[in-house]
Amino acid sequence: MNAAGKWTSVLLASTLAIVTACSNENAGGAGAGKDGKAESPSTAPAGQKAKIEYFQMKSEMVDVVNELIKDFQSKNPNITVEQNNVPNPENVWTMRVSTDDAPAVFTHFPHNAVFQQMSKEGRVVDLTGGPLMANVSPALADLSKIDGKNYLVPIAVATLGVHYNVDMFNELGLKIPQTYDELIATAEKIKAAGKTPFYFHDKDWNGIRQEVVSRMGLQIPDVQNFLDSVMKGKAHITDNAAFKPFAQKLYDLRKYSQKDALGTGYDDALREFANGKSAMWYTGIWAIQPIKKSNPNLKFSMFPMPAADAANTKVQVSVDTAIGIPTKGKNQAEAKKFIEYMSSKEVVQKYVDLSGYPAAINGVTNNNKEITSLSDLITAGKVYPTIERVWPPGVNGDVGKATQEMLATGDIDGYLKALDKIFYNKLNQ
């Protein structure tokens, strides 16, 4: 068994231990080929309604999706859609698909290592080049591919950026930095004015991991292929001269943080930024709505983490909402009709207006002013994938914890050795 297969088996075993049973009225059924060819017919008896389960992984979008389902059903009275949102959805999905109890339609993440393996095993319908992919941004369709194939229809994407306090920037006469050097110069000016340039939530290794992954992809040339060589045992981290200055930049940026970054968690950082305690905070767009809720009067926006050269500034994207069909799901014709509806421009417009995330579908307008600069780069195709999508499960957590230790000690050389230990020969284990 190869390494990827072992990871799937390990996760499946642990999932079966914690999830004893999940009902599904749509299990079984005929398989499906590549989308765009002959559709699998409805398995509902003639004259009866077809029922499909929509296994949806984003708990914060349940109410929104329920409204969309009502609209879909009003236009398709012969199809009933039941939304299912559960705790630990990725684990539950893995168990159900592995035991031929798959929901008819589901959301997942193409960068997820277990989903990738399950797709390669033929458990998910190949949608490459079919009509369901027709409205998807070509750049985002490419970033969503697994071994050159699309198994999910991307709807919306997530990215990270620098949240900044608009009033504080205006008060100090600051402009949006276009290069990394300008970012540091901006932080120096804020610090000289007696204010806190950045808030960091370094108590949470997961937040650190998000920063590391996104900045690696931006700052280290061809880092994905290099790390692939390391994971195959063909290179070491120290063979790449770009890693040491990258690590140094991570450490040095903390010179502009609040006093106790390592003692500050995500919720604390969100609250303090919302209350105007810092000029900037680097995290994902998922913080926008909570910031607004915490302080509706705060004027803030976002800009991308700048590259050394402004022309090279891009944004990391990972698919946040994407919809697929299991190979052994029932009522696949109806399932595809539902995906066609959910990926239409009009419906995606409603979805992203409420979620605040950039759309993966062409022709959808960004109505969330806070992400305009990020959305413009995405529309222009100036994007790069999250490099952790090709990492084995557990590696990203180890990277976050090792970086947290480096931020505490300042030991850059020790950090590089720790990274090498995490990645070296990982794909052969």
C-alpha cells in the first residue's frame, strides 16, 4: 500500500471509531462517468419525486443554503433536497463514501489530502471539461485539479491578507504598501507614532501555520516542487538558500507586534484589532464578518501581503466551497441539476454576498468592499494554490508547531533543521 493509501486507511479507521452510524436514503446506485457524457438516470420510480441529500460542510452557511434550496425546489418541484451539516464533516464524509453510504451531493476541498486520494481511487465523479465546469474561472479550475482532473465545481474561494485600520492609516498619512520593504517601512512609521503596527495570534499554532503556508508560496520560488523533492528524500531544506531569509522575515516581523504575541489567541487578536488596538492583522477573509460584529463602527479593509517586487504580488487561494458527486450516489441526474443551479451566476452572487468570500464563478460581482484588492487579483488570475494541498496529513500541524517554537526562541538554524525533519522522505514512509 502506498503512503497516500495508508493515510486514508488510518483516517478511516479513526473515523469509524468515533462515528457509529449515519443514515442515508441515497446510498448505492449506478456509477457515473466523466461529466458531459451520458448522465446516470434518476433512480426514483416514475412519477415520484427524487430525493437528494446535500452534505454541506460549512456550518455558518446552513441558513443561507436552506433558502437557496427552497428556491431550487420551487423551480424543480419533482426534486427534494435535504441539507445535512454535521460535526467533523470531513471525517464523516470519508467514512460514508468508504462504506458506500455516500450522500448524493456534497461539498469538499480539492486541497484536502484524503479527498484527493479518494478521488484517485475512483470514488468521486470526474467533472473535467463538462458543462458543470463551464462557468468556473479557468485559473481556479486549474488550481482545483487533482492529477489534471476536476472532481469538484468551485463556487467560492478563501484567501488571506492584511486587515488594516483605515482611520489609523489616514491619521498617519500612510499608503497601502506595494512591496514587502514598503510594508516594513509602514510598520516602522506606525511604531514611531507610538501605535502597535501588527497584532499576531501566535498562541494558536494553526494561525501560524496559515501564515507560513501562504508566505512560503509567495516568497520562495517554486517551493512546491522543491518540497516535493524533500518529501521524496531527494533534497534537504538546507539545500534551498531561500528558506533562511524566509524564516528570518517571519521572526523579524514580530518586532512590530504587541508585547505578548505568543500569549495571544485568535479570538483575542480579533477583538483587539476590532477595538482599534493595532493598525494591521494578517489573517484570512473569514475574519471580516466577526470583526464587523465585534465593532460595527470600525473602518477597515484588506490588502494582499506584498511580494518583494510589486509585479509579483499574488494571493493564495484555496477553494472554500466546492460541490461534487460520489460515483456510487443515487439520482445523479438530479444531483447534477442541483449543482448546475448552485453554480449559476445568480445563485453564486447571492452566496458570496452573504459569505463575503470571492467567487470562483465568472461574471459574479464582488460587492464586499473590504476584499476589493484581493478580488481584483483573483479576477486577474494572479493567484497561487495553497502548497499544503500536497502535504501528507499532519505535516501542516507539525510545521505550525515548529514555527511557533522558532518564534519563541529565535533559533532560525534549529527551525530549518526541524522543517527538514518534518518533510524529509515523508512520501516514502
